[in-house]
Amino acid sequence: MKTIGWSADPAFPGTVAVNNGLQMDGSAAVVLNFSGTFYATFGMNMNVAAYVAGVQRGPTSTFAVTAYSNVVRSGSIPFSVNAGEVVDLYAWCANAFTVTVRAGTAWSVVPG
């Protein structure tokens, strides 16, 4: 499930938010870092991954969540991008009816 509600950080004037993703201004090996609070209706593994044009880039970061609980997690996902591509953050559980990325969760794409 594509996460939504993101905006670019004004402290980084080169960052452009496009349709809830971050547009890359150059081609490079990068790392997507995420940190924040995640919630699912069932206890199981939560998955987080980077996608470009609907195709996963790099590995999936997986961590355990407890049913009906907020869990604070962070991780890093290495992959490559081309200039102009828009990177989206996806989060999902295999059997959860509801997956929520709570307010205050942040993610960034930095040179890797």
C-alpha cells in the first residue's frame, strides 16, 4: 500500500514532492531511511519498501508488529535511481485489514 500525505522538507530546497513521493534530481546509488510509528490490526510482520513507477527497488525491510499496537521502527533500504524518477514509500502486512503509518513518521533518500 502506497503511503500518502508526504510533503517535501523546506529545509532542503532541491527536494520536490510529486504525488506523495520524492522526485530525484540525479542518478545515483541511494539509501531510503525511514523512522516512525507503524500500526496494524493484527500481530505479524510489517513490510516497508521503496518503489519507482510501481516497481520495487531494493530489498524489503521487515519487522514485527503487535496487534492493535503502535510500534516505533526505523530502517534503511539501499537501491539505485535515475534523474527524474519519483520514489514512493510502501508499507504493508500480509493479512492486515488496516496498516497505518502514524503522523510524525519521516523518510529521506540520501546518497548511498
